Amino acid sequence: MLRFVVVGAVLAAGLASAASAADLPARIATKAPAMVAPVYNWGGFYLGLNGGGGWSDNCWTLVGVLGGPFPPTAAGCPSGTGGLAGGQIGYRWQAANWVFGLEAQGNWANIKGSDLSPTGAFGGAGFAAVPVVNQTRTDAIGLFTGQVGYAWNHLLGYVKGGAALAHNVHNGTTQLPTGGFPAGFVFDEGTETRWGGVVGLGVEYGFAPNWSVAVEYDHLFMGRRDTTFLDYRGILDRTVSVRQDIDIATVRVNYTFGRPVVARY
């Protein structure tokens, strides 16, 4: 008799469980969200190298001779071309697609040009008898800029602006053998470092999680500055006011430290 009671209780419990399960809603099958391509992150500290070319306009005005004033006289525009190479260091922040940054860049340069002076000045001693070739060479450039850019994943377009620094060497040479000196003799020279402004734009592509390559163009507004020339004996020769503008185009390679790649779901 006890056996029949136990069996009946088990059957009753099973029927009750089945009825309870029947009252539950059907389970809907789901699958994990699919991962899309990772989003390139432009933020972080970076270091890089660059190289390219430049050209400059350097318009001279003679304003002093042998330490005294001289009526401002146009002395030619020895515009130049040449190469440059250097490096850059900076930091970027990214907010959604917008990218902001600060950067310092330094370049060795060899941008030089020359032309025949219409004044024909030689060491401040004469203005017509001795043909003179004026030359300007820019041998160093520095840029200190802020950046604003917009990113399309691996592609970044940006504009930049800030301060520029240039070191220039100006000199005069004889065009023809004169007074016992050969043609091409450097009879006077003046050096100067000047500050100016810069604006530029670039396009950069991230080809690896930490590596990117860019092409950039910059225009430097270097203004006008008076430069004192000393002759080959170290004696004050002439004072020239030089107005300068420089353009540079570079290819840049950057490495960003600790840049994460953000996955979007």
C-alpha cells in the first residue's frame, strides 16, 4: 500500500512541474552582437621625422652704408630653393572625429638663392662700378604650432598655425675679378635669426596601429628685418632691410606611443 502512495506522489509532482513549465513564455533565441572594424585613434604623444623642399622670397632694400643712413634703395630679390630635413614632436587629443594637437618642429635647411644687385654696391665704397651678387641662404627652420583636424577613421585632414623661426645668412660676392679679388669672392656677410608666423595644412594616413605618414605644406610669414653686414676684414659695411617669405612642403612619418585601437560594436 505504501508503494502505491509513493508512486502516486511522484507522478503528481511531475504533472505539476510540467504544467508550470507550460505556463512560461517561449524562450527567444539571440546571438552575440557582431564586431565591426576597429576605429583608429589619433590621440597620444608622437615623435617623427620629415623631409622635403622649400622656396623663399627675400627682397633686399639698402638702408645704410659704412654705419651711416642711406636713402632706401631696392637691392634685388635673391629668391631661393633647396632641401630640408628634420623632426617633429607633439601631442594630440581626439573627441569623436575632431582631433586637436600641439607640435614643435625643427629642420636643417639649405634654401638659397642669389641675384645681381641693381645698386652694384661693393663694401659700401661704390654703387655702379663694381657688379655685386647678393645671396640669401636659410639654414634652419623651427615651427611651434597648434593643430585642428577631422578624422575619417585611418585618414586625418588638419590645419595648423603658430610661430615660425628662421636663421638666415646673407652675403655679397663679386661678380667679376675686382681689385685683386677673384669672381665669387665673399666680401661681406650678415647673419640673423628672425621670428614670424606660419599657417599650414596636411593629410595624414594611419597605416598601422602606431604608425602614420603625412604630406604637409606650410607658408612662413617672416616679415622684414634690418641686417648689419661686416666685410671680410670685420668692418661694418652696409645695412640691408630684408623682407622674407618661405614655403615648405614635406613628407612626414610619425610614431605614436601607447595609441589604443578602439573597437566599435
